[in-house]
Amino acid sequence: MTTTQMLSLNNVELYYDHVYALKGVSIDLNEGETVALIGANGAGKSSILRAITGLSPITSGEIHYQGARLDGTSAAEIVKNGIAMVPEGRRVFPYMSVKDNLLMGAFTRTDKTQITKTLNDVFERFPRLQERARQQAGTLSGGEQQMMVIGRALMAKPRLLLLDEPSLGIAPKLVQDIARAIVAINRDENVSVLLVEQNSRMALSISHRAYAMSTGSVALSGVSRDLMNDDRIKAAYLGGDLE
């Protein structure tokens, strides 16, 4: 089976106020893959997403997406090119309805009939959102808000979905629901996924490959199921032996 590279970061460096956030990071993601970035808070995982989306300009190195240079591209163009990001912290429009929050994700699209179809697909993916379509987004639970911001990203019809800590601050049962949704989005909608996650067990269980980050660098990488059984990963990222 041949694989086509979708995204690559080559020797990328990035710093904030002269403090390095990324030091010579090289990662790649193939079409159809879910790739996880695991590691402690401050390891540089979210900085990789900020570099890809242009929110933080890189200091050196190169980022390529579908064979073209991506770094230096405007955030709006990046979205039009098929990259959507779900930021950490469930940034919602609290006084707008769930439906209107979702429609905000389609702001670059003009195909009204297809937008309606995508909205119905999101409601089918997350039935709870359809039940609460007219409800103010700020009244949803944390887990429901996370479903909504993932749905909002899907409204852009992305080819690559960037997820920043989707399990953060969410009840364990809803974490399982969101994990299943990520697997289904990747499998059923042919959306590639780059997942940043402190919940290393969850991230490794639903991804194809993973990179373990430490202080702005890649410490280890490999097939996720192999890393799950790697003693170094168990000790540093999984809190000891898996049950």
C-alpha cells in the first residue's frame, strides 16, 4: 500500500521572547493517518499546531502541506487549503445558538446546499448537538462544547484536522465519546488528524503513529501500538506499566 505525505515539518524552530518553544522539530503525516503528539504541558506540542496554522511564525525550517510550502501563508488561506484547527479551551460563542456556532465554521464556503448537508452530517455525528441546536452554546457542558467545536471545524470540510487537547477538563465518559468520534471522523470522512494530547493513553490508543515531545524536541517516535508497550514511554508518559 502506497502512502502519500500530506504534511511535513523539517527542522522547524520557533521561539517566544527569545525562549525556544521548538528546537529542530521534524515530523510528518500521511494522507488518511491520525498522528498524535504526546508529552507534558510545555513540551512544545501546541507550538507545532501554532506553527502549522501560522499563528506563530517559525524562526527557521520549513513546513510543507500537500507538496507546497505552507509557512508564510496567511491563516485564512490555510483554512481555504483544507486545514481546520480545534483550539485548546473550547472557544465558543457563548450567547449564540449551537447551530449558529457550527455555521461559523463554514465562513469560507459559499455552497449553501452543501453547507446544509455538512451541518446535517455533523448533527448525525453528534446527535446531542442536534437536540440542543437552538440552545445557547454557553449553557452546554464541557464535553458538549468540545463536540461542538469539533463539529464547527468539520463545517469547513477540512482534509486535515488539528486537535489541541480535546480531552482537557472533560468527564471520563465524554472523553471516550470524543475519542470514538475522532476515530470515526478519520475513518469515515477520510480526514487526516494531528492530535495534541496530554492524555497519552487515549492518544496512543486512537492514533496510527505518534511523536513524544520533550522540551521542544521530539524525544521518541513510532507506531502508536509499539510505543504503548515501550518501557520508556510507559515510564515518562503513561505513569508506569499499563494495566
